[in-house]
Amino acid sequence: MTVPKIELHIHLEGSIRPRTLLDIARRNGEALPADTVEGLAAVYEFADFAHFIDVWILTTNCLRTRDDFRQVVVEYAAEAARFGAVYLEGIFSPGERMQHGLRSDDIFSGYADGAVEASERHGVMVRFTPDLYRGLDPAAAEEVARVAVRYADSGVLGLGLGGMEDRPAEPYRKAFDIARDGGLAIVPHAGEAAGPDSIREILSMDPDRIRHGIRAIEDPSVLAEIVDRDLVLDVCPTSNLRTGVVASLEAHPLPELRAAGVMCSINTDDPAMFGTDLGREYELAASLGVSAADAYAAGLAGALCDDATRTRLVEIGRAAYPDRV
């Protein structure tokens, strides 16, 4: 039987399976690095994290219309539902699209349309935590934050920060302040490709959750602060392997993080690009000592949803995992 799952870290642009991505590119007249499913799959072989970022930019800029964004949400919700997903916090990167001339309202409204359809067709609750990226002009980032606040009533719950972690997060502090003042949570990436110093900088911004954060294990003081603050880490095992952040599954720090008292949700990150799915990630997590019940409890603790949604998720969790939730 498929058990219920919560996923907090899914980049919707990175969830698009190659055939769908090719179809979207063709209808929008956009070029991809390959023009076949097999060719595109070959493109998704990454030398390192920086190479992954380069490929991500090359492939995801084919998304152009409100309907593209709607489709992305609905298709991933259908896939995740097959593995038991009941609640998703989807990530998308509006700054990248806006720099290519897309209207912010088309981007945000398209994703919001998709959330409504995902609920109606697949029974999956979808909320959003859009990302800025390191390297985005700070003024543009602040505009993204203002737009995100405008869409708080359409499922936007937080604002994140991705990109190359060796670049400072400080230029985006004002954007985070705008988001927080508008009622949104702060959920940046840190401690993935870069070490614990990247986490320490983010901790100074009072995050509500940390995306990845696995390299906290390298610094006892950073690790202790994460535990003291009850911060949930979004852990993505296959992603860490495919980008070379972790050398092998056996070397993954998830067991050590859990032993230190860190709550870790389990996620796919960019499943189409990494050749994985939610079921596979839960299997890997189980091999590292994290049960489905443990992952659900961490997902529930980290979820940014409203009280009514949380109550529903608690009910679902107690029915499936009565000894854990």
C-alpha cells in the first residue's frame, strides 16, 4: 500500500520529464540542447554542481506561457500522487523567467492555476515557495518578493534563494525583509555545494527552514544552532549524489544529521533531471534509517501551510502513522 507523503523541496522546472519538455519547447519555438528524449536524458549527466546549474538554465527557459506553468504543476502532482504525495511545496524561479521578458503575473497565475487543477484532479494540495537566485540583481529580487507577497492568497507561502552558494546571500536580505513583512516565510538553499559558512550566513537571516543544509554536519556549532532552532532540513539524497555533493550513498550525512537531532524531510529536488521520483527517494531514505513515518513527521514540522491545511495533514498522518504523528 502507498503511504502518504509530504514533499517540501521540488523545483517544478526540474520536474518536467524530457518528452513534455520537448513538447513545450517545440510549441514555443525554443531550442533545447537536444531534440530527442534520449538526447535530453544524456544532457542530464552532470560533471558537478556548477554544470548542473548551467544545464538547468539552458533547459528551463523554454517555459514561456501561463499554460506552460499550469501544465508543469498538474503533471508533477499526477506523478507525485502515484507515490502517495498529499502535500507539495513547489519551487519555481520567476526572476530567471522575468529577465527573459515574461510577465510576472503570467508566471505566478499559471502556477496558481495549476495548484487548483492539481487539487481537483489528483487530490494533492500544492503550495509555492518561489526562489530568487544568487546573481540576480537585488532590485529585481526585491520586485520578485513584492510579487510573491501579492500572491500569498493564491498559495505562495515563502521565498527562497538558490544558485551558486559560493556567492553571498547578503544582497538579498532586503528582498527577504519584504517577503517576511508581507507574511511569507524564508526558505533559502545553503550548505549543499558550499560548506557550513553558507549556512551560518543564512542563519543570520532567521530562516524558517533550510533547503539542503546537509553540510552542517561539518561544523558542530552550526549543527547545534539548527537543532536549537528546530529547523527542518530539506534533504534530497539522489540530487546530492548526481551533482557530486556527496560521493556515495554510504557517505551521505543523513544518518548523522538525524542522530544529532535534526529533522529531515525527504525530497526529489529536480526529479526529471536526476532520474528519480518520490518513491525512489523514500526507498533511499529508508536505507539510511529514515522511515516513511519519520519523513512525514519532518515534512509536517517543516510545512509552511495555514492552520486548516495543517490540521488536515495531521489527520492524514495519524491515520497512516498512528505511533509517529
